Amino acid sequence: MDPKRLHILESMPVPKAILALALPTVLSMVVQIFYNLTDTFFIGKLNDPYQVAAVTIAMPVTMFQMAVAGIFGNGGASYLSRLLGQKKFSTAREAASSSLFGCILISLVVGIWGYFSSSELVRMIGASANSAGFASAYINIILLGSPIVMLNFAMTQLLRAEGAANQAMIGLLIGTGVNIVLDPLFIFGFNMGVSGAALATVIGNACGMMWYIRYYLQGKSAVAPGLEAVKLHWETYKQILFIGIPASLGQITASLGSSVSYNLASYYGDYHVAALGVAMRVFTIPIFIFLGIAIGIQPLVGFNFGARNYSRMKETIRKSLVISASLAILGILLLTFFPGQLMLLFIKDQLVVSIGTMVLLAYVFAIPFASVGMIFMTTLQSMGKALPALIVAVSRQGIVYLPALYLLNKIHGFEGLVLALPVADALTTCCSFCFVWLIFTKLRKTVV
């Protein structure tokens, strides 16, 4: 393994190590924000609420792709970082290779199944007669690109797990840049509308993936995947799946939660669906920053847990919580004082902006809980604690969120529907804190 990366994970002062790993990942998340907002931004310039609603309706499908890819991306990343901490480099390469091989196989299944089920998916999520055609056109292209989109996601996670956060960031920059250039060309120049936005997204992912492949082929990675390193060893897949499946179920329930929320919002009309979708995109700005910090420290936590250096691991978690909570203040200020302006960046329709402003003001209450909750979630995954990670993962947008959606929507209408997310974040963060605290009490006593 690269001695520089080993130094970052093993002996660099914790604040510097967090900065070295989390900063590129946070920047990657900022890039990912632009990536996620690009389609909505350019489609919004058509000032057609039905096409904006269509891109919104497609969100749960793309979330499902990432969730399934996360079985091997997140699961493989957790196992990989722990193996590196144990200095088992050969097994680590096997884990990386097996993760990508599994991702390729499952992406083909998702693409084929999803393509032939897309019309039913669009109906289930809540597309109206006005937006269904646009939604199907977007989703079909995204689903056909599943092998590219999902493999690109898995490679990003694995590179971060070995400490190559800069390479992961560059791949995302390339993909986002290509998407930003192609979106207006396809949407307006070729008059392709939502189909052009979807095609630009797939091509952008392909360009990012090619960067990752180039990096591996250059031999700069100690765990560069290869077909000869793919082994059908149960222990390897058990370790990948035991963390990957809980993480994936969390993302799948997030996809389900989004589907249900858009379905319920569809009863109020396409304008409410469009407003909720745009507001959710805006909400990703602070959320992805917190996620960047959480993902950035994942190799540091996993490596030191594997090396049984618990004091260093605890210091990493403690200082990351302080950083993330401090940044939450900025997120609260952003959504509190500029909700209307943020909505206007994407669509000029005053009714959509008005509804979206109300949604963003409700989401302000979720920010402080999300900022620390993501650190706790990553900690559980990094330590390989499968059951607690599973419970927390499926709670935020499943066990807690879905009942809250139906209950609050029934009692308070659309306003209650949007309050379900802050409620779910608050309860899930409390749950994840309890799990982390209980695990730490069982570790050997060490100076904290």
C-alpha cells in the first residue's frame, strides 16, 4: 500500500487526517450536488412543471440504483478498509475485485428488470397523465445505463475506502462537467427535453468510470481489481453482504420513502410534486456536505477499528461530530433566510416556489439531527456492526419515516407530509447514538 496513505490512516494527527480524507470527499459531495441538481436546473429552464415533476418522479428509481450498487460499494468499502488496517493486502484486493464483479452482475439484472417494468414504476410512484410520458422517457434511459451508473458508484466508494479520496473526487468532477456541458446541448440544442437530460447523466457517469479504470490500470492502487482476483469465497461475500445489505436496505427504504411521499403529494397536484422534488434537491446541499464528512472518515474509522487502535478511532469520531455540527449552523441559516431564492434558481413558477419555500422551512428542523446522525451511521458501518447498522439504516426512511408520512399527512395534510422527514431524522439519530454508545462501552477501556 502507498506509504503516504498508510501514514494518513495509521499515524497522521487526527485533525490533519480528517482534513486529508474528508476535504476531498466533501468537495466530491459538492460536485455530486451539482450533478444531482443539473438535470432539475436545466429542465426547470423549460418552465414546464410537468417535466420538472417527471424528473422528480424518477428520483426514487435512481436512488434504487444507488442502493443496489451500495451492496457492493459500501459493503466492499467497509470490508476493504478493515482489511487494510489488518495489513491483509491480498485479501483486500480480492474484496475489491469481488465487489465490482458482483456489482456488474446485479446491475444487469436491475437494468433489464427495470426497463421492462418502467411503466408500472412510473404509475406506482404517482405520475399523473400529464407527467407520465416524460417520466417514462427519462427513467428508461437511466435504467438502460444501470451497468455504467452503478459500477461508477461502486468504484467511487472503493477508492475512498483505500484513501484515494482525490481520485474519487476527480472522477466525480469529470462526470459532472460532462453532464453540465451535455445537458443544455441535448435538452435545448437537440430538443430532447427530459430524454436529453437522462442521456447526459449516463454519459457523464461513463466518463467518470473511465477515469477510475485508468487509475486502476496505472497500477497506483495496492488493491487494483482484476478478474483473477475474483474468488467465490463465502467469507469475502459474507463480509461484503453483511454490511452492504443493511446499507443498501437503508437506501432502498429511502427510495421507497421518496416514492410514497411523491405519491401522497400527487393527490395535491403536479405543482406540489414539482415543488417537493425541487425542495428535496435543494435540501441535498447541506445533507451532502454532512455525508461527505461521514464518508470521508469511513476509512479512518474502519482502518483503526481493524488495527484495534480504539483511542484514535474515538478521537476521529468525536472531532468529526464537532465539525459536522458546526457546519449544520450554516445549513440552517441557508434554508431559513433564502428558501425562496433557492427555489427560484430552478423554476420561476410562483406557485411551485411558494410551496417549495414552505417545504424548505420545514426541513430546517432536520439539519442538526442529520449532521451528527450520518457520523453515527458511518461509524456503525465502518466497524462492521451489521445489525445496528441495519436497524438505523431502515429507520430513517422506513420504520420511522413511512408511518410518520401517513399519520402526519392524514392529520395535517401536505404540511404534515413534509414534517415527517424532520421527525424521522430526530428519532433515528437518537437511535444511532444509543447503538454507538453501547458498542463503545463494550470495547476495551482506553483513554478518550
